[in-house]
Amino acid sequence: QVQLVESGGGLVQAGGSLRLSCVVSGRTFRSYNMAWFRQGPGKEREFVAGISRSGGSTYYADSVKGRFTISRDNVKNTVYLQMNSLKPEDKAVYYCAADPGPSSIVVATISKYQYWGQGTQVTVSS
């Protein structure tokens, strides 16, 4: 059973920063491509950022490029999302997700991600 547990969400003023963490149980973390998704109020879940198994490739949604950074620590079984210059429109529940598929290519397709965390709320005040 693979479990993903996010933390680090909270309330921050516009222009501020937050760092999200996601710890993944099990010994196969390094075989997963990992990603962060978010779902804002009344919106569909959307891709935010992804990182390959080795950490050598990253991929960002245009809306967060240059402000957010995804990284991973394959010793600690943890993936991170550093969020800077936060905007009110970044308000959402943020989910981490794991793609156990054979490809090392990071994709933004929700259906590729088999394992999901419970989400952590990020609120940005203006």
C-alpha cells in the first residue's frame, strides 16, 4: 500500500512563500515520477509541476513557471514544492501524486497518476 502525506499548507499574504512537502511510504519512491496538482474553488484539478524519477527533469504549468520549484529527495522519500511570489489565484487544495508507469517522462495527465495524497490547503490573501 502506497501512501502519500502532504504538509506545509497554510495562509499567506500575496507575495509570500510556502513550501509543501509530500512523504511517500514504501521502498519504491525512486521509481515514481512525481507531481503536484491543485484544485481551486469551483475549478477542476490541474497540473502544477512534475519531476522525473531521478529528479533530472522538471515540468511546470505556465501559470507557475518562474515562481514555483519542484524537487525531490530519494533518500527521504519526499517531494517538495517551493512556492514563491504567491498570488490570490494560487489558492487551492494542493495534492501530490505518483506515477508508477514505466516511462521516465513526466506528464500532466491526471489519469497517469495512480497514487494520491489527501491534499493540503493553501490560501493566499490579497
